[in-house]
Amino acid sequence: MDMGMLWFDDNPAITVADKVNKAAAYYASKYGCKPTICFVNPGMLGGECVNKNDGVEIRTSRTILKHHFWLGVQPSSAV
């Protein structure tokens, strides 16, 4: 993913999966397509085991700040 949307959510009462759902819904309404991938800081998962959430693959990256979500569409592999 080269471009995407950065989303911030520091609400401690909401799970990471719910935050990704909320961000994905906003992304879809703004850009007209659903995101397929979301990068989060590894420290945000804190025991949550989330790999895919409602069609959005969740990956960790230490370059993403805590409470930030980088969503976008992962390009399909050229064969």
C-alpha cells in the first residue's frame, strides 16, 4: 500500500476491532470503496488476536504510532 487514510482513535472503551470497523466505514463513505488492509502499532493489540476484521486485514507495524490506524487498499499482485 502506497497511499491510505490515517485514522486516530484513543478511546479505551472500544476494542481495536471496533475501531477498525469504524475507520473502515468512514473510509468507504469518503472514498467509495472498502479498505482491504489496516496497519496498527503492535502495542495496540495487547493480547487481542485480530488478523482479519470484516474483510480488512490487520497488520502490525512499529512505524505506526499508538492509537493510529493506516487504512487503504492493498494492490493485487501482478502475475
